Amino acid sequence: MNCPACRIIKLLAMERDGIEIDYCPQCHGIWLQHGELEKFMEKAKENALASEGSFNFLDGIFDMYE
Ligand SMILES: [Zn+2]
């Protein structure tokens, strides 16, 4: 699947905590499969509760780009 924003750039698939994520190396957009967004939000919520409001799960995602 190509990036909906860049169009000619092919998305790279990766898995993080059991959630499949497609991301674009060009614009760094993150695209989720159907149903993955709900899992993603659940994970983010769990992590927020577990770490007193900080979004470590999201931080982890952005770490991938460094
Ligand atoms: Zn893109």
C-alpha cells in the first residue's frame, strides 16, 4: 500500500506491542489497519494509566524515527 499523503511512497509495515502499523518513511505519517486504531487507543490508555498520565507508548512509537 502506498502512502495516502505522498502517493508514490510505499508504506513500511511494522509491529509494535502486537499492533500492526504502516508508516511512511517520507512524511513519517502513521497509518493503521482497520481495527488497529482501537487496539492502539487501548494500549495508549493502559500505558497512560500505568505511568500516571505520560504517554510512553506514543513516545515509543516516535522513538522509532530517531
Ligand atoms: Zn507519506
